[in-house]
Amino acid sequence: MKMLVILCICLAVYLWFPLPRQTSPKSDVLEESIESKVQLPRSELKAASSSDILRALEIIQLALSSGMTIGDALEHSQKHSPSAAAQELECGLNQFRIGLPLARGLEQIAIDNPGWRSISDTLITSLNSGSPVADQLADVAFIMQSSIDTEKLKRIKSVAVKSVLPLGLCFLPAFILLAVVPVIAGLLGGFF
């Protein structure tokens, strides 16, 4: 009986949290080289996650604090950011490279992925007014980090709720067989 319970728990945990796909390092390098050669249409681009955007923001902050212009800082960040964030930055910078205003490229980045909205608005304001942007970007980074931490905490709290279901499925049959069936059998035996 204990072995059956342990087996049920293991099966429930495996079904609830499947193992990640295993790949070899060679295939990862091959996939990256293929992806870099093939340009995906904008609709097929993978949207950058909040943590990717936060990492790109940190690179932008460092570049701006070292004295780079906003355009140069975005170029530098595009080269050193995670791939999804780099692709989104590249889409915006391509508009700047062909002669459109940088503010238009930043606005396009924010339209494509709303996670960039606060960063884009801060940089556009700085471009238009010429004001220093380091303090505002630090505030944006703090807010983004807080929201990421809040989401992680929500997922951690949901594990407690989700873990009750497999536990209940394991103990419910034993409870019915050991507690409910004998009571019903006793009641039915008293009538006959």
C-alpha cells in the first residue's frame, strides 16, 4: 500500500512538473547559427520576458552612465542582451539606422512588446527634453524588479494549492476504503 502511494505521488509530481527537454550543446549551437542566418517575420519573433528586458535595461543604464548617447547605449545593449530582447531592440534600431527619429523606433519597440513601455517613454522624454535619464531608469528598473519578484512570489504560493490535489488523490481512495465503506456496510448490515 505504501509503495502504491509513493508511486502515485511520484506520478502526480512528474505529470504536474514535467522534466525540461534535454538537448546537447552541439544542437544548441547549431540552432543559434541557423536562427541568426534566418530572419523571422515580426509576427514570429519570440517576445522578450520581463527578466530579459530588465537585463537589457541594466546594460542600457551602465552604457548611459559611462557617457554614451541613447542611440549608442541601445546599440551596445542590443549586442549584449538576451536574444529575445536583442531582436526587439534591433527592430527599433533598424528604423533609426534608415534615418527615422530614434523616438519612433523606441515607440515601435513599446508597441511590439508592452514590457518596454516604461523604458521607451523614459528614453523618449529624455531625447525630447535633453534631461539626464539615469535616475529615471533606476526607478524603472526598481519597479520592474519588484513586479518580477511579485510574480515569482505568486507562483511560489500557488505551489501549495496545486500540491494538495495529488495528495488528495492519493489518500482519498484509502480513506473511502478504510472509513466510508465499513460505515456503509455496518449501516446496511443493520437493516437486513
